[in-house]
Amino acid sequence: MTINIRKATEADFPAILGLIKELALFEKAPEKVTNTVEQMKEEQGLFRSIVAETKTGEIVGMALYFFAYYTWVGKSLYLDDLYVKETHRKLKIGTALLNEVMEIARIENCKRVRWQVLHWNENAINLYKKVGAFIDEEWLNCDFDAEGIRKFKANQVENIDKSDETSHI
């Protein structure tokens, strides 16, 4: 099967969002996807994506990434999602997407490429180990969702007030 790896365009956003939703289902968290094609269009300056496309034009895989700055090393590429449709796995499409991501990181002079993988996703972990990735089991993720961000300030004020009260006892 011939697969073309190419830079995604805005016209690809519906297919990319479809793959994101498939990935969320695979990761047992479909309800967590709140992104929309409209939001992707509004925020497209914040991310980049490459897609794997068949000869017939079907998008069967994607890698979505953005550039970040890590204080210890500098400019880095963060690979947010790499996903291949289940019907097209075992055809080295994931490896081709990862190869392209690494080439982009090299061209962009990145000092690090980072991503996450669920501890139970053995196929992905095996691929990442096979290509030489270091799987860090020491660091934990810390996240705030949109609601948590909104509530953060109020919680901080509330917690500061309580800690001040107890420190005076």
C-alpha cells in the first residue's frame, strides 16, 4: 500500500478531528474531546500536523505537534498525538509519521522531542522502545482542564485564607 506523508492543511481538520476522536475512544476517554473543527481553525497557529494519506485520498493517520521551550534544553518539539486507524496498523505508517516528526525536529534544530504514552499501550511502547526512545517512568503529569483553570484563582485565595488562619493558631 502506498502512503503519502504530507503537511496537513485546514481542509484536513475534519479528518484529523475524526482521528483524534478515534484515539480518545481507543484511550477509553471519548468524553474528554471537546475540540471542534471551528476551534482548530481559530487556533491553527498554535499547532502543526502531518497526515498519512492513501492513494485514494483517505487520511489514515496523523501526528499533531507544537514547539515548546524547555528550560533545561531549549527549543523542543512536543508530539501531542500520533495515531493510525486500526485498519491500517502494522503497515509501518506510525513509524513513517514518527520519522517525519523527527526530521522536522532536526530541521527546526530542536534539542528534544517529547510525548506521552499510556502505560497500558504496549504496541506503542514497543514501537517507541524499538526506535530508541527513552520511556521516563519518574515524572507525573499535572493538568488543569478549562474548569480547573477558571477555578484556580478562587481556590488559591480560599486556600491561602485557610492556611493563614491555621498558621496563627
